[in-house]
Amino acid sequence: MNKYGAEFFGTFWLVLGGCGSAVLAAAFPDVGIGLLGVSLAFGLTVLTMAFAIGHISGCHLNPAVSFGLWAGGRFPAKELPPYIIAQVLGGIAAGGVLYLIASGKAGFDLSAGFASNGYGAHSPGGYSLLAALITEVVMTMMFLVVILGATDQRAPQGFAPIAIGLCLTLIHLISIPVTNTSVNPARSTGVALFAGDWAIAQLWLFWVAPIIGGMLGAVIYRFIGSEKQ
């Protein structure tokens, strides 16, 4: 159970740190951290947890990563259900804690989105469903290429958490305006359940696209990373 607990708490930290920075700090009067700060916060959650629990569970923190590692031959299929359950529960627990904190401020309004992911009218930049789909697939695909490459036994050892954390930061810098950046179904679910309404109605995309992208990234890395000549 240690690895499932690690995935729960790791995903809890990712959602609390990343979404918490967006809800509580992004537009804080005069000293808000903005999109750059939110992007960095998401990257830091993964970087810190990769060092903290990578040796326990592999630090997936993301159903799309688990699927991608399975497709890449690095993770057994029988472990997918318990890992994904632990990740989603961790995301929901973080969403609950964030809701309790955020709702303590006068004027708190869930209609602002609660850091939920969306497309169309609910995209931060008004991007279409197709644009959101392409963004989430491609960003998650590249995330898995970096994860598989950085954790390859041929790669420099000990630096994988840094590469993966910085990759997630870069992904957010690119895609927050499009979808508010998911690349992680557990992250999307954790806040959507509290935002309700449109966030739940659009949640399907942020399960389907990241999982497809994760498995595509695994296929690509298995091709480019093969030692066969």
C-alpha cells in the first residue's frame, strides 16, 4: 500500500500546489504571481515529489502518465486501476482542502472556474474544442517523451526530476491560455467536482486527450529510444 499512498499524497500536493497557486495567488492584489508563477508552481510540485516519492511509487501523479508508462513497457497493466484510483482520490482531497481555504475569503465565487480546465467559452483565451484537443494531446505526448527519456537508464542519473518538473512548467507556459492546462485527468477531476456545472460537462476531454497523448508519447519514445540499429 506504500506506493498507492505515495501516489495519493503526491497528487494531492500537485493539485493543491498548482491549482492552489492559480486560485489563491495568481491575481492577488498588486503582488499576484500571474501565469508564470502558476506554471512554475505546477513544475515545482512534480519536481519536489519526484525527489520525495519517486523511489516509492515512481511518482506518476497522473493517470495519463501511468497509461503512458504502461504503453512504454515500463509499468504493469494490473497496477493501472489502483494507481489511477489513488491519483484521483488525491486530486479530489486537494480540491476539497483548496475549497475550504478559498471559501474563507469574502466574495469567493466558484463561477470564476476554481482553476478548472475548459474549452470554448470556458477556455481562458476562448480557444475551440479542436484547439483544446490538439493542445492536450500534444502537450501530454511531449511530457511522456521527456519522462521516458529522462528516466531511461542511459540518461544522466539523478536529474530526471529536474527535467520532468521543468517540462511541466514549460507545458503550462504554452497552454494555460488554451485550456488552463490539464495534461492530467486527476488534476482536472480534483477541481471540476467542486466547480460543477460546465467544468464537469467538459471534463471528458481532459481524460480522453491526455491519455491518448500519453500513449502516443510512449509509442514515439519506444521508436526513437530503441537501441536497435
